Amino acid sequence: MSVEPFDPGALTLKLDARVLSEFLEAAGDLDARDFGLDPDRISALSVLARHDEKTDWRAAVSGLDSAEIVALVRFFTLAERLPGWESGARSPVIPLAAALKARGDYPEDLTGWIKARTDNRFLPYGSLMDRL
């Protein structure tokens, strides 16, 4: 019997209401070990820890209120410490922050909070090349 290596990219997990609810629940547990997520869920959800052409975070959170989006920004800022969740310029924080700015609801202190808690130089604005 052979065991194949785990490839999170092979999963077809979609960013839907159920998964958003799971992320929001984890965002409510920022002080808990691994945000209350078990190791299998951490691995499974890691494919959504990046935004790309298949994962449109701004569209996905359009039905959420601004406080929930702020909670997700905080969660994904801290979640980069989870194995497989390092995301650099593909962090969901970037489109989530953009969604808040588009609403005119970006909190004054949020950038400072993010910068104080991450080494990801792309947060919260993204790559300069992506903004051009």
C-alpha cells in the first residue's frame, strides 16, 4: 500500500456561505490555539487562504456587514502562522481591506493593528505591481 503526499491544491473546496461561516467562527476565537480549528480543517481550508482568479473574496463577503469583514481581516492576518497558510501578496486580507475601503468603513486603526501582528510586507495593501 502506498500513501500519496497531501496536495491541498488538489482539493475543490469552494468559498461559500458555509465556509465563510466557519472562518467567521474561527475569527471569533483569535486567542484560541489554532483558532479552534482541528489539524484536518486547517489543512483543508488552507486552499482558501489565498485569493486568486478562482477565489473572489470581495464578491464572497459582499453580503457580510463591515464588522464581520474586519473580523476576517484580523483572522487572516494572524492565520498566516498556520502551516500552509502563508500567502504573501495573495492574502485574503488584501481584497477584504479593499472591500472595507470601497464601503468607506475601513477602521482608522486597522492598518496599525495588522502591521503590528504580521511580517507579511504586502498587508494590507497588496503588491505594488498588482495595484498598477
